[in-house]
Amino acid sequence: MSQKTYLGIEIGGTKLQLVIGDENARILQRFRFVVDRYAGAEKIRQLIAETLASVDTENIAAIGVGYGGPIDRHAGKVIASYQIGGWAGFPLKEWLGDLSGIPAVVDNDANVAAFGEAILGAGRDYQNVFYITLGSGVGSGIVLNKAIYHGAFPGEAEMGHIRLDKTGRTVESSCSGWAVDKKIRDIAGEHPGGKLAKLVQTGGAPEARWLAEALNQNDPLAIKILDETCDDLAFGISHAVHLVHPETIILGGGLSLVGEPLRNLVVQKLSGYLMDVFQPGPWVQLSLLKEDAVPIGALLLAIQHKSD
């Protein structure tokens, strides 16, 4: 008898991943695509359909999906997308079931990543985990007692939409990968001779990927961008800490690949925004699963769904 496998799907604002994994959520096969945000949801669905048609689905027991936006997880329907047009109201669970004949379960990508990190990643030694993904947008997920926390419909932990002031400036508009891209473009335009500007001129978009290299070169403009981004992020995180007080906070997503400079600065800034009795604050970590957080979480979701 062949071993059952599971399919995990990550649908994000910049990438699409489909992975086939075993009963321990170990990835056996991967398909990765760069998302063209201007091509819309139809192109993403086309890539999913083509990939499913190219693999042997006979032994796939269930599909788990982490979608980059608010989800009606009971109906498996997309509520809205803040990154890619053409998803609002789409019956994703039903569509996948009709396409493959395999039962599917759908959740928000940050919830799914939080689940992956809590079970197999940086949060595996903790019961209560708060995960933040710093990607094209900013998302978050909460795991309490090793289970995803789901608030009242629709949605739950939306870290990216926390207001940083009364003008409506949000964590997402200030700390997402796309927000940092814009900061870098603006500063590079003002200081075309700087180290950061030269890196961008050489390598192009996404601009945020050059931040770590500029920091390694002690570029003062890169240090300025990181400082203001981490300050805003820490201020936003402080609200989550005062409400939930998790044991650990995990920073994931593409911007987290800046690494220790980002983590250390968030720790320093966060302390200044917390009440005395919460000092020094939860243990802040970088994602252990990194770009596999959503795919592995999606596999775990599929495994859990099949066993329920």
C-alpha cells in the first residue's frame, strides 16, 4: 500500500508555492512560481490547475491552503484580497475539490505559517505563539495551546491593519516589504551616490532585498530605514503583547531575512513600549522555517483535516 501524501499550497502577493509532503509534513516535491500581481487571480488559478494536472494525485489524501488575505474558513471562500485582484468572493475550497477530487481546507496564510512555526519551527517549545509575516503585506497569526486561534467571523489577528496613529497609518503601510521597497526607492532617488542606491541600480527590484547588504556595509541610509521600520513594527507589536502576552514572537516573511539586525532592533524598541510588569517582553525570534512556513503549515493543516 502506497504511503499517503498531502498537498500544501501557499497563495501570496509575490509567490505561489505548491508542495507535496508526507505524514510528518516533510516536503518531498516543490513547485514555486513568481506571482505577477497585475495578471490577477486568474493567472494564479491557471498555475495551480496546470501543476495539479502534472502530478500524480492518486495518493494525495488532503489539500491545505494558506491564502494571503481574509478567509471564510468554514465555507472555504475568499473574503477579500489586499494584494491581488480577482479573488474576492472566490470559492477556493470548492474549486480545488472540483478540480482535484481531493478534500481541501483553507485558512489565512499567516495563521497557517504560525501553525507551522508553532508545531515544527521556532515556536515548537512554546504553547502560545504570535507570528508576524513581513512580506508584500504584513500578516499575523496566533497559536494558543498548539491550535490556531480563530476570532469572530471574519478574521482574527490582523497585525498589518493596526493603526500607528490617528491619520490611519498602519503597520502594513510602514513595515511591509513593499513599504520598505518604496522607502529605499525614495532615499535612493534623493541620494543616488549612496551605497544603497548603487546596490539597487545594480540589482533592481525588489529593493528591500538589498537592505541587508547595505547594512553590512554600514550605510547610514540603510541604518535609518531599518531604525524607523523596526520602531514602527515594535510599536505595533506592543499592542499585541498587551492584549495577548504570548510566550514568543516570531518574525517571518521576506523582510525577516535581514536577520539579526532586524530582530535585535525590534527587541530594543519593543522594551520601550511595554508596561513595567511585561518587561523585558516575550522572546523575539526569527522564523526557523523561513519561506517554508506557509507550505509546511499548509501540510500540517491538511494532515489535521484528514484526521478529524
